[in-house]
Amino acid sequence: MSEATRVLVLNSGSSSVKYQLIDMADGARLASGLVERIGESQGRIKHEPGRGPERDRYEPFPDHGAALGAVADQLAADGMGLDSHQLAAIGHRAVHGGTRFTEPTLLTDEVVDGLRELIPLAPLHNPANITGIEVARKLRPDLPQVAVFDTAFHATMPEFAARYAIDKATADAHQVRRYGFHGTSHQYVSRRTAELLGKSPEAVNVIVLHLGNGASASAVAGGRCVDTSMGLTPLEGLVMGTRSGDLDPAILLHLHRVGGMSVDEIDTLLNRRSGLIGLCGDNDMREIGRRMGEGDAEARLAFDIYIHRLRKYVGAYYAVLGRVDAIAFTAGVGENSAAVREAALTGLEALGIELDSVRNAVRGSTPRLISADSSRVAVAVVPTDEELEIAQQTFAVVRRTAG
Ligand code: ADP
């Protein structure tokens, strides 16, 4: 019997499940897909086998159990069902690990109870993660399953970066501190950036700019995160597609006391009606670029606010790190928008940052340098791969516990 080397990665949201089956022997993507509109009258499963045409089916998925059952059926149809002896483990993306889970963690009943205790810290995400985990554990109780936390990579932040300057007893009572998110992406991208430079992660200091619909920056010193822009929740930091990022916290009080807005209304405002969409009505950087090309002043201002915040974080993390070897752009905007990359880093020659405009304009799907040869700081575009990182971390836990 051949050794089990495949890992199924599951990312369970409140109404969707994303999945990928990866062979750790060679990193091959054997299948991937998405179940969406779980709990609605009509759902959809989109399955992409490693080879052959995509399969799209519409049917109701009353709950996560039905959704994962459909994923298992699709994989079985490709001869890679959940009962396959080649399946080594299931890796679950888990959003919030609090201060308790700072490493990828083998799931046991006790760990799942621990995740439940963390629900108040991530009320939108953790319940869905837990449902996915429970269903998968019922489907394959004998199979090692691992939770990989979005917050874990940031657990190395020094206390002075992780704490807010508020009353200590109040902060402690409610676990108010900076946790950071997108951790698997920051970890993967900082390591790949070191590889691109031909160095070990311990030898390089990197500023990672993860710019997707959600966006965050991190300062990574010798492979360890020392600061990141998201905080207690993924709302702090950069301007995002629909989230405000940094604000004067008294704005919330003002909107409540003077504007008469409820807590829920302010929550919706800051998470869904702010950022780029709040500023100009669009959250897709492609559309904003197109509008700027037509001379649209509102789109231009939204872009400039987005860039101004980004530059402030580059400067801040430069000072936090002291020596910067590389700046890496990743995620939808970071990987695709040459205009954002250029605007973020022009005029920083005094900091040793020189972009090469021709390299920056070249599109590609592999990690690449976009700085000039004379640039003291390397600038890179490094496509993120959170699923591969989750699979690798899951597989490492399984190997460690088996050995
Ligand atoms: P998330 O995972 O947070 O949903 P992604 O990393 O997939 O987000 O990024 C999505 C965003 O990437 C889109 O909202 C869009 O703004 C941006 N994007 C995607 N393709 C391009 C492109 N070719 N040029 C500019 N921006 C792009």
C-alpha cells in the first residue's frame, strides 16, 4: 500500500465551503471546488478536477453536512473519495485562534470545545469553521484533522506591538489585543520571498502587503512576524474593499451619540459600506482604474486615500524592522495591479526602494522581482497560496504526531 500523501483543505464559511485536494508528494492540485448558498432553497457546487472539464451542479444543500457529502461524492467520482487510503489528513482553515491556539493544532473534542470558547472573538467566522470541522470529523472520525489558524503566524508579535494602550484590566477581561489575520498568507509569502532572493527565511526582513478585498500588511523579521496591521478583528489597518481600516475610535462614539446610529448599524457601516466602496461606490480595483482613466475624481480620491494609507504602513514597518531586504505584494490587487504597486512605492529612493517600471508592468503567475537591479530593497510580486500553506502545515502535524 502506498503512503498516504494527500491532504484535503476545507475552508468553511457560514454559507459556503471551499475545498482543495493537494498531493504533498509533489504539491499537485488534484481537485478543487466550492459549494455555495448552503441553507438556501437552491445551492451550487462547482468542482474542478485536476484533469478534465469543470462540473457545475445546482441543488439545495440544507446544511454543511449535505455540502460536505456532495464534496465527498464529487471526489469519489474522480476516484479520490474521502475513504481513499491515500488521504493523509484534512486541514481546516480556522479564522481565530485567540491566544490559546498559536500553532496548527490536531483536532480533538477538547480542541473543538476550545474553539467554541473563542466564538465571541470571531462571531461571524468561528461558528462556521466549527460546523465544518464537526461534520468532517463525523465523516472520517479515524482520520487526523488539523486546524490551521489565520491568527497563528502573528502570535510572535512582541507584547508592545500586540497590546492596545487602554486600561489593562478591561483589555484582559475581554481579551482585547491585536491578533492579526491572513497569517497563512503572510507566512507563505514571506518564506517564498526569501526563496526568491536565494536566502533562508531567518536571514531576511520582509514587509508583506496582502492586498485583496480584505487587506493587511506585516513586518516579518527573520521569518517571524513582529507587527501586522489587522488587530482584534480584521477591521484595523489598511483601507480595504469594503472596510475602513484605521479610524479615530471616537468616530464610533460620535456616530452613536450625535448620529443616532446603533451598534449594528455602525458595524455594517465600517465592515460593508466603507473602504473603497464607501468612498467611491466600487470595491474592485479594476473598475476604479477604469474610472480614473475616464477622469472620475471620486475614484481618483478613493485610490489616493488607499495608497496614502499603504505608504504610511510601508514607512512604519520600515522603521519597525530597521533593515528591510524585501517588500512583497500579494493577493488580488497586489498580484495584479501594477498601478497600485507603482503608486505605493514611487519616490522612496531615499529608503533604497527603486521600482523597475518595465518589470512592474509584466503580468505573471509566478514569484518575480519588480525592483531595479540597483535597488537596495528587493520588491517582489509573490502570488499567495493559503491552501498549499494549510496543506503543508497539516501534513507536518500529521508526520510529527505519527513519528
Ligand atoms: P479576497 O480573497 O480578499 O476576496 P482577492 O485576493 O481574491 O480577495 O482579491 C480580490 C480583489 O483583487 C478584487 O476585488 C479586485 O479589486 C482585485 N483584482 C483582481 N484582479 C485584478 C486586476 N487584474 N487588476 C486590479 N485589481 C484586481
